[in-house]
Amino acid sequence: MTDVDTVRAARYPFLRDSSKLAEDNGADVESLVSSESYAQARSRGMERVLDALENSEVSYRPLMSDFDRLMEIMSYPYSRIIVSCINDRFLTKRYALAESVRMNRLLGSDENKTVAFVANELGVNASADGNGLRMHFGDYLRFSTRIKSPEWKLINTEVHDGYVILAKEKFDRVLQNALQDRIESELPLPVPERFVSSMRPDIDHISVVLSETKNRYSPTGGGPVDLDFMPPCMKSILSQAHNGMNLPHSARFALVSFLHALGMDSTQILALFAQSPDFDESKSSYQIRHITGELSGTEGYTPPECSTMKTNGICFNDDNLCRSEHMNHPLTYYRVKSGTSRRQE
């Protein structure tokens, strides 16, 4: 018999206890992929990935029996295998976010002792005591820096003996980032070819949904990039590049990250810069691949907002659409412009 808390292990299937429970029940990856006994786990694993793509959060299922809990635990590695087989950065990041948002929601209904236990499992130096939840300031800084609200700055928190004292809601939010980072760093996993063959129908189905989701979120709606819909600032920067002008880094960064966000790859972007009379292919290729994330293996940088463009002195020739009340980003300009054009056709 195992002394593992089976409900907790199923609610948070990334715990070491979850792996122990699976091992105690003789569950292994080979059986998970091929045995009819784990058909429910595979179905739930598919659901986890589809939830990530369609809802940005993995849904919750009742865990009434030991069987339900085992299937929930085994669905987690199955979903990770699917994501690994497809090996798409958009899918990996979206899946990691969905799993971490689910954990955040579940932690909200758990007592502080469980929250601290999960934190320690994620490598976060934390504890629960009479004063609430405490997290070492180093871990707090590591996982909270991308939350931009002033209230999250360390100077605005309560710190005692090197530990940040946090309200439960904020503590759970920091753990969300910790799990998201862990999943992103762990994937893709190496997957044997025999598993890929067995899982091919599920992989193909997720791939189709992934493509549809990307098209839905793309500023171009999945179609080709039309330079006529670009905002005046980007048109001006591209014109300067074509005329051989020496672009400041902020302008080059803005243009490349903007074009990449529209769906252009490094080769396509490089072709636009190649029209410059002093084009340096080697230098330009390196800069573009860095900004798009190809050199670092990341998703790439987000293009700057209109306010940043103005601060950097690269907001050129703004038009009436630029000056409209809700226009705050070059990508929004493209979406509005292209949408207006399609409605007039």
C-alpha cells in the first residue's frame, strides 16, 4: 500500500508523489501509449492539449475513485508526449501556460500547507506558518519580474529575514510562473519512433487544431502578409532600410519583431532587407534570427507598443487611424486595417 495522498497527486500530476503512485500501480509509458487499459488517460491527455489551445486553461475533472485519479495522473505525461512530438514553440508555451493556470486555480481552494508543499516541489524555497505564506526573495524575484504591476516590485512587498510575506492569491500567482517555466524548460521530450507511430492519429488531430488556432490568433488571419496594411511607422522604417539609411537598433528591432509577429520567417524578412543598396547578408541574418528567437530557441520578441515607438522617436507619419482612441499597438493597426479592407471587398 502507498502512503501517497492520491487526490493531491492527481490534482497536481507534476509532483513526485504522482510518479510514485503511477509506479506503485505498475503504470508505465509503454502501456500508456499502447494498452487499452489507459484509453481514458489518453483521451484525457488529448483533452489537456485541446484545452490549452482552445481555452488557455486545462479543465478540471472530478476525481472520485482511485481509477479516476490514476487516469488523471497518466494523462499528464501523455499530453506532454503529444506536445513533444509536434515540437512547436507556440503549442509548448500555450500548453505550459494552460497547465500552470489550472494549478493556480486549484491552489486557490487548498490550504496553505498544501500550497507550500507544491512550492517546494517546484524548487521554490517557501513555507507556511502562523504569519501566512513565505517565499525566499530570490525565488520571488526570479518568478515575479515579468509581472509588471508596481505592486509586485520587491520594494513594495513585506520582507522578513530574506523571505517575502505574500497573500495567498499572490503566492499562487508566482507559483503559476514557476510551473510554466518548468514545463517550457522540460519540453520537448525525446520520444521513440514507435510511440510516434502509435500516437499518429492523436498527433495529427492536435496538429490540425494547432494550425487553426494559429490562424485565428494571427494578425493576418493565417493569410499572407500584405505590406499595404502596415502602419505608417513600419512603412517608413522599411522605406528607410530600402534606401540604405542606417537604422537605429530600436527601429530595426521594431520592424523585424513586427514582421515576425505577422507570421514572416527569417528568410522572408531577410529578403525585404536585401533590397537595401548596402545590404550585409551575414550581419542582417544574425540580427534577424536573434530577434525572431531562432538563435535562442525561444518564441522571439514582442514588437513594441505605440507608446514605446514614440519614446524611441520612431513613430512616423501617424494618420487618423493611428490617432484613434483605442489604437495602442502596430499589430492592432494591421488587424483593423486588414479587417476593414476585407469587409469592403
